[in-house]
Amino acid sequence: MLTLTSLGGAGTVTGSKHLLEADGRRLLIDCGLFQGLKNLRELNWAPFPVPVQSLDAVLLTHAHLDHSGYLPKLVRDGFRNPIFSTRATMEMAGLILRDSAHLQEKDAEYANRHGFSKHHPALPLYGIRDAERALEQFEPVRIHEPLALGHGATALFRRAGHILGACTIELTWRGVTIAFSGDLGRYGDPVMVDPEAIPQADYVVIESTYGDRLHERRDPAEALAEVVERTAARGGTVIIPSFAVGRAQQLLYYFWTLKQAGRLGRIPVYLDSPMAIDASELLCRHSEDHRLPPSLCHAACKVATYIREVEESKQVTASPMPKVIISASGMATGGRVLHHIKAFGPDHRNTILFSGFQAAGTRGQAMLQGAKEVKIHGQWIPVRAEIAELPMLSAHADASELMRWLSGFKMRPRKVFIVHGEPNASEALRIRIDRELGWDAVVPLPNQTHPL
């Protein structure tokens, strides 16, 4: 019997891990880190639900931390088999996993030095060496070419848009085909390609990040310009917490179009994230995975001044001139952006501009919901800056775009599993699938096993 169990990403928008089992063999689709609420983060420390040595392979849809960030812990605990992904995802994962390990080591060190952790000593979930060992187990796959996984299982990767290297995975095993959406991108995005249709599957596992929402159809560049111009007019700085992979490059493209149109004057744009800088360089190297011609890609990425060193970052923070600082992380859960929020958040002239999904329990969500202070590095920081949001910049498909992707299946699947969404979003998408397509759709519970 073939079974599916969601070990993460069920009932939440983080920690995606989907386990397929048959005849004593196990395949894991995605291996994400839980983020956001404390009770979710604590799941990262719990024993893995099955022996990690029993996993025959991990297949990765894309490199974002909530889909790949648990891999070093898996390897640390004894997983020694292949991790399959596209080459671009493998290279992006190199940036993301090393950065995640580095931040965890630094955060533990900082907590121990300043004594604000409840754990003595505070320890990282994993370290740089664990990330490097995980990266050694990656094996690149070719898009649109069947991959033999052994024991009769095959996988086919198709482009999903969203970020560089992102793919859907069509997995066939024991005569049953299961389609995994991973994270789907937008249709008509100026940078990333459209998600490709999958013609047929017996079962579909679909994300639902924006399953209850539609993105505003307003021009993202114009909306971005308005926020920057009104902030600069009052002498302020715009801080943009950004996902270093995907969102940062999209923002650079929009700032380039605005500068080309003569907007924003001499307001400088800084990209203060070594990982985002490296991801921008990767984008230009993988021209087959996106829409931008090489010359335009290089020009767009040069619109910002790159900040790699900490001392340079401090100098930018100290400057009183109006400016834009793009810095990771996108939900203000860690990284250099926290230092910028500490510096600029208390001043009403400044703006903190969110450009993507903010999961429950993150500082980003708290600020969007009107929090007057946020806790950073053990201190409560007042938030007097303007808080703005540009949801139309999201790299995630909205509810109608998810339905558009589902309409690409030429035959009715036996069942659709709705994952990777907050409960309201997943349920809203389930109702819409039932109403518009008449398909059997369920929102699986965590660790609930479904026979296929």
C-alpha cells in the first residue's frame, strides 16, 4: 500500500514535509523548517517522526527555508541518502542553508553572551558543518526528464515560477501519480516564468498560502514609488524586510524600472544582505529559469549598492539621508534587518515596508497588526515608524491563480490535499475547489496518514 503523511506544512504555512511510504520504502518531499509561533518552532527540536536512516531520498521543490531548512538537522541525525533538486535550487540552497546555520550559531552565541536565553547554554539547532554535509548529498536533476528513484518510483520536475529553480514534482509509484505543487508563483510575473501545468495525476498536494485572498491588481512599481516618495518627503528611510532569495531580486527589478522612468531622484537603494547579493548573482547566471534577458538582469541588479560587511551596514544605518534599505529576513525573524528595525523603528519619519507573506507569530505579522513595540535581541523596541504593506509584490499565487493551476489537470484527481496554509486559507481553498470544480479536497491534519 502507498500512503501519504504530512509531517509538516499541514494546518500551517511552514515546515513542509510530505512522506510517501510503500513496501517499507520512504520518500520525503520537502524538508522545511518550522517558523513563526513558538509552539511551531519547538517542533524543530522534536524527534523526527520516523527514523531518518529509513528515508531513501528527499526531493526538494525549492530552496526557501520553510521547504529546505530542516535538511542539516536531518543529516545531523543520520540521513545519508540523496537529496534531489534542480541545479538552481541546489545552488540557492547552498546560500540559504549556510546562512541559516550561521545565523543559528550567531544567535546562540549572542544569547549566551547577553544571557537572555532560558537555556544554559543556548544551542543552535544545527551548525555550518551540518549544512555543508547536507549540501554534499544534493544531486541535481533535469527539468522535464523523468528521474528513476528505484523500487519502481519515478519523478518529473516542472517549473513552478515563484523563485529561481522552483518546481512542481510529479511522482509516480506503484501505478499511482501524486502531484506536489511546492510553492506556486504568479502568472504574468515580470521576472519569473508562469507555473507549468501538470496534465494528469491521481492525487494532488497543493499549497494554500493565499488560499483565502486575491492579490491587488495595482502596479507594484507605482505602489512602491509612492511609499518611498512620501517617506523621503518627511526625511525618512524605508526599511524593507525581504526574503533574500526571490523577493529581493524582484524588488531590485522594480527599483530599476522606476529609476529608468526618472522616479525616486537620487534616493539611494542599498541591498544589505550578503545572501541576497549572492542570490542576485545566481539569478543572472541561470537565465533559462526566468524571463529577464542577461543584459537587463545585470542592469537591474546594479540598481542597488551592495552591502556585505557589518561595518558598512552600520555606516548606512548612521547616515541621516533618506534612503531605501532592503535587508533579510522577510518576516523580521532574524538577520541584519533586525538591527535596522531597532535603529529606524522608533522614528515616525521612517517606514517599515513589508512585501510578502507574514506568518503567525512573526515580528512582521505583529507590526502589520499594529504592535507598538517588538522584542529584538532581548529588548522591547518601540515602533513609531509607518508600517506599510505591498501584498501585490508576493511571489505566491493567490486563490484564483491556485485555481488556474488546478484547471490545468485534464482529468479529475481522486483527491486533493490542501497544505502549506493557515487554517482559514486552507479551508477557503477547499470550499472553492468543491464549489467550482466538484473535486474531493481535504485539509490533512499533522501526521495523519492517508492511503493512496
